[in-house]
Amino acid sequence: MFVYLNALFVGLLLIANILGVKLFSIGEFILPAAVIVYVVTYLITDVIGELYGKEAARKTVQAGFITQVVALIFIFIAIQLPAAPVFESQAQFEEILGGSFRVILASLLSYIASQNVDVSIFHRLKAKHGEGKLWLRNNVSTMTSQLIDTTIFITIAFWGTVPTGVLLGMIATQYVAKLIIAFIDTPIAYLLVRIGRKQQQTQAAA
């Protein structure tokens, strides 16, 4: 299960970096499309930390960082490659992936700060409560880390591209959206931990 969780974590990070270029609105709220994906990565590191320990969660975070750096390099190379005469979408390609380049940079900086805070808070609470109160450490660690992540990410990714008022509104609304998603995915965390522990017990008995 550890391998699948890691693969899902890295895959969602890359998807979030691409989706982050698009802004969508719900009523008066403006959000990057990445919000529907990125917050789930915190759920995954919490599950990994719960099942396999703090060091495993740290390694997952490191793997995600390295993967994003590699993606950033290859996106830059792809943009710089001379377009074939039959390829008429170079401008659109640069517009989307060029925006993705900035989003990935913003993601890297916010990622470094927030993911490590998430892991630290989660395991500090676990050391205090043991295996009980998973809901508490899952939500408290996410609430704190997402405030850091959202502020850094939105500021770097969209500074200068939207008015300051819109930028502040995006930070506030994205943070609220992430909190809602975090509360909703708490039962999923319990389900994944339950499945993981059963798997561990089966392997130990074999």
C-alpha cells in the first residue's frame, strides 16, 4: 500500500501544478483548479505517517519535491524546443505550460514550507495521543499547513496577474475551500488507515 500511496501522492502533485493555471469561480469566489487536487496530498502524507511513521512521510515529501523539480526542468526544455512547421499551437503551448512553470515554482516554495509543517504537527499530536484522535491531528495539521501553503502559493503564482483585492480574496476563499475538503476527507483517512493496518496485520501473520 505504501508504494501506491506514494505514486498517488506524486501523481496528484503533478496534476495540481498543471491544473493550477486555470481559475474558476463559484459565485463571487475565484479559485485555482488545483484546489480540488492539491489538498488531497496532505491527506495522503497523514495516512502514510499514521501507518508507516514520520520518516516515511518525510521521504514521501522529499520524493514529491524532487519530482516537481524534474518536471520544472523538462517543461522548460519542452518550451524551448523549436516548434515544427506543422505545429501551430506553440503560442498556446507556451501560454499554458509557461503558466504552469510559474505555478510549479510557487508550488515548490509553498510545498517546502507547508508539507514539513504538516508532518511535524501531525506527529507531535500523534506522540501525545497515540493511535487515538486521528481526526484531530489530520485536521489540525492540515488547517495550519494549508494557511501557510495557500498564502505562499497564491502570492507567487498570481502576483501581478490579478488585482491585489482579487489576490487576497483568492487566498481567503482557497483556504476556506481547502478546510472544507479537509473535513470531508477525514472519513477517507480513517478508511485508508483501516485498510493499511489490516494489510500490515496480514503481512505480519504470514
